Amino acid sequence: MEKMETILVYPKNPDKMKALKAFLKALKIDFEKSPYNPDFVSKIKRSDEDIKAGRTSKITPDDIWK
């Protein structure tokens, strides 16, 4: 049995995505679309950037309901 690998690609525009899908179909390579909404993914990435840049607030458990 062959070892399977996963490759993540990030096409920058819809035309590139369309071409990539056509290429994969032509080679009979199975693929699937991410189940996550792109807006949600963007918000998570932005949050990660905020954390790395130190743009965070800390709340103690005692202050969470104040």
C-alpha cells in the first residue's frame, strides 16, 4: 500500500482554484474542500496574529463575571 500524504495549498484567486481543481480531476487525484467557512478561518488567523503581536488582554477567573 502506498503512503498517503496531505498537501495544503492556498490559491490567491478563484481562477487559480478552478485551474487547480481541474488539474487534480484530470490526474484523478481525490480532493475535498475545507468544511470551514473562509471568514471564520480568516478571523482565527487574525487572532493568532494578534496573540503573536501581544495584542491581548488577560482576565482572571475571579474577574470573568464582573
